Amino acid sequence: VSTQSTGKQMVIIERQGNIRTTVTKLFSILSDVSNWKDWDPDLERSELIEQPNPDSLQDAKGKVWMKNGQNYEFQMVNIRPSGNVAYRTNLIGVSMEWYWNFEEAKQDGALILREGVVMTGPMSYVWSFALKSRCEEAFDHIIVNLKNKAE
């Protein structure tokens, strides 16, 4: 999905799945930064470097090391135990917010998990073209892995 907003280029790549678990358990898994590698197939490791508030991940800074040899610094944003975990990375010409948003499904009691990335900046379309298929494939694997870990 791509869209234009307030004169900024913005691209959203998102996947969705259902997970039979609680909001509390899924939030706990997603907020355990040092164990992201357990469910993200592209990560070698991840860690927090700075956490201004020991009771919250909001504004904490960290780093991820990818299996492809790249590594990126990130900042935690939009942390809500009631249903959202996200972090932001800044690359050349783009800011990327990687997010997991989850809420209880009305029909069967499972959680609806939306996982995606919002890319903003002058190079967002270029980055989305380069990453779209890999993101979609990784997101599909991550949803399955989170489901296996949480259920």
C-alpha cells in the first residue's frame, strides 16, 4: 500500500495474521529486544544500548545485527502495552518505522496482528521498491514464528 500524506512521500508495507494468545504475552515477546532473533529470521542479534526509563521501552535506543552482515541503530517509538510495539531506523533519504500492532479479534478471541513498515522521506519509494518483496516474505515468516512462540 502506498500513499501521499501532507506533501511527504510515504509508503506502507504490511501483513496481517491471527494469533491465539493474550495481549500481555504478545507484548512481552515483542518487547524482549534481546530475543528478537528467536522469531525474526533476518536477525543475528539485537540489543538495547540506552534505556532512559527502566519501566518503559519508549525512546530506548538499540542496535540490530542482520544475518546479511548489515547492522542498524534504532529508537523505540509508539510503545503501548495495550497493543503496539515499534522502532524507527533512519537510512539515507528515508525514516522507517517498523511496527507490530495487535488487538483482540471480535469473532474468535484471537489477536489480530498487523506487522509492517512505514517509510517516509524523499527516498521512500526507492527503498520500498528495493525492500518490498523481502519485507513481505520476512513478515510472513515472522507472523508464523510469533504464532508458534506465543500460542
